[in-house]
Amino acid sequence: MANIKSAKKRIRVIDKKTARNRRIKGHLKAILKAYEAAIDAGDLDMAAEKLALAEKKLMQAASKGTIHKNAASRKVSRLTKRFNKANA
């Protein structure tokens, strides 16, 4: 355990950021799972809605630094590619 006041504060700040990142990643996983379920069920209207939501949330997570910008773009690209394949 840290003894210096600034080190104690950094520990508290890191704990807050870790909690925020875990919460964001949990929401992302739930959204992506809902998208996959819609694609598997063949419900393209619902899948399009979930794709738009997933893209928005991935880009928000990237802008906050929770995930890397390129990782978010790659995931969006793969989701869109899968949607277009199912739509064809």
C-alpha cells in the first residue's frame, strides 16, 4: 500500500478508470451479443438497428480510450461485412 498522498490518489483514480472501462466493455459485449443473435435469427431489420448501436458504442469506447481506435474500426468493419453478407 502506498504511503505518499499523491500515490494514494493515483490508486483511487486508477480504480475509477478500471471500473469505467469494465462497465463499458461489458456493455459492448452485450450489444455485440444482441447483434449476433439478430444475425443468426435472420432478423435483418433488428440486425441493422443493432449494427448502428454497436458502431456508435464502439466509437465512443475508442474516443474514451477504453479500446484502441483501430480495434474499434476493425470490429465495425467486420460487423458491417457480416451484415452485408447476410443481407445479400
